[in-house]
Amino acid sequence: MSFEPRLLAGEIADATERLLATAEAFDDADVRRPSLLPGWSRGHVLTHIARNADGQTRMLTWARTGVETPEYPSMTARAEQIEAGQGRSARELFVDVRDSAARFAAAYEAMPEEAWARPLRWTSGKERPAYRAADARLIEVQVHHVDLRAGFGPDDWPGGFVTTAMATVTSAFAAREGVPELLLVASDTGTEYRLARHTTGVVRGPQASLLAWLLGRSTGADLAEALPALPFLY
């Protein structure tokens, strides 16, 4: 297992602090405004970030104690929680994001080394080792910070996060059917990524721009005139 808990804990903490600084500056009108996600306001996004923290906290608790504590009761329940929470005041939303992040940090700190490799079952039904909860939390914070449309964009993602996320995201696409047969070339690092086993086209650009396009946070207009549609990941 290539996983360094202390290093990733610092990355999650840094990303969370930046997110909280953005969220704390919102007023009640701000949180009603649209996010980058279709049909979601900033209030939806902030509530989702908070409920994600609680979900990942439950997963870490499961790994640590051996007592099954599911991420969410169901995907329907998850959606209902987000809808129920999105209309709160800006202050209530901020406190929820802050306090849920603190609970996640406490659960993370309590994890013994051997617990990170324990297999857990996510709401999707997939089984993964517990350390994927840490990876998932970092992606959630970094990507949904962009979704708030408040001055934080893909170019603000740390280089290390972009490199790791590119490997994770392209692997996820490669495991799917019907993905465009493209070779992605990061112009700033020289790294190549395949979206499919066989490639019939090449897309070049900075890693952060490639990642933003793969995650649906960019049209890819800065990469090429016309790019194929991609399945939604996060």
C-alpha cells in the first residue's frame, strides 16, 4: 500500500482551511447563488461537503473498530440530506462544514496504522481499502471548492494533488466502457495518460486543465476546439 497518512492529513487540512476561508466569507445571498453543478446552489455544495465528511468519518470508524458503520444509509438518503440542508443560513452552512471537517480529522487521527488497509464497502457496493476514504476526502474538498464559483479554480490546485488525481481519474475512466480513445499529454510535466487501451487521438495541455476537463469542471476549450463528452465522475 503506497499511502502516507501524515502527509495526506496535511494536504487535507490545507485544502479544508482554504475551503473554510471561502465559505466563511459568504452571506445569505451568496449561498443561494448557483454553483458550477447543474441544479445545485452553493448551499447544496456546502451541505454535500459536510455530509461527505460525516460519511468518511463513519467509514474510518468502521475500519478502526470493526463495527459496520455505513457511509450513508442509501444514495436516496444522501440526496435527501443535501436537499434538507441546502437552505440554511450562510453561518449555519459554514459551521456545519467546519465541524464535520473537525470530526473527520479526529477520526483520521485515531486510525491505527493497520486499519488503513482494512476492506470496507462503500454505498455504491464497491469494496476498497480504508485509505481510499482519505483519498476521496481530499478530492471532494479540492473539486467542490471549485464548484463554489468563488475565485478558487483548477489553477489553484496544488501540483501534487493534480498529479495524484490524474492517475486516479484516468484509471477510473480506463475501467469504463465507451470512453473516448484518447492519449492525454501533460505539457507541463510530460506525463502521458491513456483513457482507453487503444488510442486514436491526442489531447495536450497543462495537467490542471486536463484534470478540470476530465472532472467536468471545464469545457476543455483551452485544450482543443472540440472534445468528446465524458461520463460524470465527481
